[in-house]
Amino acid sequence: MEKNYNQRLREAILEVINNQIRDNNPPETKQALIRLQEQGFSEKEALKLIGYVVASEVFSVLKKNNTYDEGRYISALNALPKLPWEKGD
């Protein structure tokens, strides 16, 4: 059952990313995808990294009772491949 849950979660995150890219909202999602691919990441790897940012923001909203912060989300996208929970430069 856990595998099905994890698969559904991955699919939901990928749907969020694909919707953001399709709608160009925020444009930084598509920009991050292109930039990561230019840095040598495969499309699958780049989408996975963006997915970590989506998951981190969802976690922040649900578990820490923060409100969605588009600025924080965009900053995290722009910082990729550094992940949101990684410290330092």
C-alpha cells in the first residue's frame, strides 16, 4: 500500500510541475527546468529536483502551518540544484 501512496504522491507532484510549466505560472518553474538541463541534468533528473522544491513547499504549508510563499518557492527554484533543506552555499 505504501508503494501505491508514494506513486500517487509522485504523480501529483509531477502534475503540479507540468501545470506550472504549461501555464507558465510561475515562469521560474520552466526556467529552472531549462537551466538544469543546460547544466547537464536529464529532463527526469531536473523534474525530480523541481519536485523536491514543490514537496518542500507543501510540507512547509501543511506541517509547519506556514502560508504558501511564492517568493520562497521561486527562491528555492532559482537555487536548484541546491535543495531547499541544504544549508550554506
